[in-house]
Amino acid sequence: MTSFGLDHPWALLLLPLAALPFLASPLRLSPVPSSDVAPDDPLSAAIGAALSIAGALAILALVLGLSGLHRRDQTVERHGAGANIVLLLDRSSSMDSTFANRSPEGREESKSVAARRLLTDFASRRPADRVAVAAFSTAPMPIVPMTDHHDAVRAAIGAIDRPGLAHTDVGRGLVLAFSMFDDASSESSRALVLVSDGAAVIDRRVQDALRDAARREPVRLYWLFLRTQGSKGIYDKPPPGEPDTPQIYPERHLDVFLKSLGLPYRAFEAKGAAEVSAAIREIDQLEQRPTVYKETIPRQDLDWICYWAASFALLLLLAAKLSERRLDQDREDHFGEPRARSASSESGAPRSRAPAFDDARFAARAS
């Protein structure tokens, strides 16, 4: 449920000022003795009431803006069809070469570029997923935590074609990936997708940590193995007389170890971009389950809405004030100056005595 809060509740003491527009008007009063003899004017009454309401709303909005009105952060439950997926991406330097084990030339794609393109398309097709992104080379690197904001996910995937480092510590990378599933993700819709072009020997202590993580965080595990031409594959077995050790066959032994975790597990061995695309499409089809998760929506300030509302109401009041006209000014504009002069003469002003002056001058001349 949405709840609201205030940063400065004391500002609400100013709310009674919102009644002032109904008690007094800022408009000029008319000198008419009484309006009872005038006919009813519903339009004028409605405009007057609207101006009073606008004044009250302006004061109310200003008070709420000063009080720091905001919507508190809240947790909402989301439903969708997809999965909670952690993408674990190999950032070793070998990913910068092509599947033919050479530097890309012309229109050739490196393994990292092909993975970036296809994984970006994968994320775009699944808007209901929550996705986390991690990478590993010499050390594991968390990039984006579990989120449904896919712009951030696509940006993280877009960075996997940056130049990588030399080593491949896949064991510690897997430990990090297991830890990125949060409490909001449903256990029935968790998937971990490992994208790598090779493996390495996993330390015994890291193996124990992974077994413990698999018990605590049950997930469906996928390994998308980008096999380089001439390298050993997941299913290659040593010929007779050659020792079968993790140092010589790291991919084979990583596959055996992942199967031993007791989790639902699939491995895809891709020798080109087309096979990578087919593997990703299959993962897309497999990971379509109802998901329920909780998302925290951060606080949202609403004071700017209050200030905009107050500004609009004040502009209406200013327009009404500027459109005022005096009744006597209207009368002058209608009748003109001659009307004003005749009015002053009818008010009893003395007339000229010019004929009396002429009689006195005539009597002096006769004598």
C-alpha cells in the first residue's frame, strides 16, 4: 500500500491560511451601494468561486511543498513467467580470439563478441526475468546484482568484449554466482548460466564451498562451453596410457564435478556462433516458469508537483487581477471627455460675468 510522509510536519500549522481566499478577496471592491437590484449573473458567481478555490489551492500546495511531501519507499510483489538468472561470464584473454583460435579479422567475431550479441538478444526476449551478471578471470567480479532493470543488464553484457586477463578462476567465479541469488527470488525459478571457453583446476576448498552453496541455493545449472578449434572438449577422454587428470583435461573434469553437485545440469558445447545461438534458444525455452518476487521501490519526492500546482493557481489569480477594470474608467471610455465637462457645469459652477464688465466701460466713456 502506498504511504506518504513529510520531512517538515511543522509546516502543516500554516494550513488554516488556505481559508483566507473565502474570507477576503484580493480584487478591487465596486463602489455600487447594493447589488440586490442587479440581475443574477451565474457566470460571475462561478468565476468568483473558482478564484477563491484557486487561491486556497495555491496556499495548500505551497504548504505541502514546504513540508517536504514524499512517497515512502515500498516493497511490491511482482509476478511473471521466466526465471531468476545469474549470468557468469568468462573474461579471460582467450575469449578475445575467434573460435578458430586467431585474432578476429574483417567481419570475424571473437568469442566474447559473439557471446555479447547473443546474450543481449536473450535478455531482450525475456522481459519478466530477473538477471544478475558476474564475470571471472584471475578473480571473480560482481557486475550487476539481481534486478529486473534490463537496461543495466544489457549494459553489463555489452562490456564482456573488453580486453580480458590471462587466467581463468572458474571455481571462485561459481562461488560468487551462487551467492548472487537473493531472498526475493523463488527457489523454483533459479538458473545459473556459465559462459566460458575453458576451465581450470578447482581447489579442494573451493570445491567444498561449491558443494555447500549447491545445498543452500538449489539452482538449475547450465554450462555454455565455447570450444576453440584444436582444444580439448567436455566429452574428450584420454587415450590409453595417458593420465586422466584435471591439469590435462580441465573441461572434462569440470563437467564431472558439476554433475556431482546433485543439481539439474546441462552442458552445451558450441564450436561456432550458430551453435551458441541454438544453445541459448534451448535455455530460453527451458527457463519459462511462473516467478514471484519482491521489489523495493525507492522514495519519490513530490514537493515539485506541489510547487507546480501552486504556480499554476497563482498564474490564474494574476491573470484575474490584471484583467480588472474600474467602473468609472469604463464610463469615461464609453461617454468621452465632453460628457465629463457637461457634468461639471451641471454641478453648480459659476458662469462668466463678462456683460457686467462691458456696461461699466460704456458708462465711463459717456462721461
